[in-house]
Amino acid sequence: MGALPVFRWRLAPDGYATRRQLRARGLRPGGQAVAAELQRPRRRRGPLVAYLYRVDLAKPVRPMTPARRAALAKANRARRLCPACRRDAGYVIPASLGMCTPCALPEPSPSLRSA
């Protein structure tokens, strides 16, 4: 197999799309291999690369089933649960903290503030 065709940023021909562009059209790559690359040059580093897929070989996005919807809701709920205090934080807990903000950054006690 030869090298992939490379196009400059914003100059890809019709019939190619990135994963995000396919998703916006309600499509998915559907197991096809990367068909081409987009490259955006940068000054001091290597180029930014985006992979392109053929639109004519793309398949429709699979519909969301009740079981998949429930599994996704359960996973998102788990991302909001603080492992330290076991409460729902109401937001996705940042990986950098590993726990909710009140547990990670507790307020100093009043006796320490006056000292």
C-alpha cells in the first residue's frame, strides 16, 4: 500500500471528511481505513495533522438504544461522584484534583485564620 494523499489545510477535495464532519452529517467511518491527510504547517513544530475518510464509504451512526443511554448516564454519574466524601459534586470531577473542590481545597478552620 502506498502513502496517503496529503492536502493542505482547508484544501481537501469534496468527498473527504474528518470524523467530526462525518458525525455532524450523522455518519461514522464504519471500519474504513484513513483515506487521506490534511496538514497545517506550524512554525517551530511539525504540522498539525487531521485524518480524512471517504464520505461515500461512511455508514450511518448507530441509533442510541435504551440500554446504551442507561449505560452512558451511569458512567456520567460516576464521573461526578467524589471518592472522598461520596457525594454528587454536580459537575465532572477534574482528573487533576481527583476529588470535588471542597475536599481537595478545604477552607482553613476559623482558629487558624485568626492566628
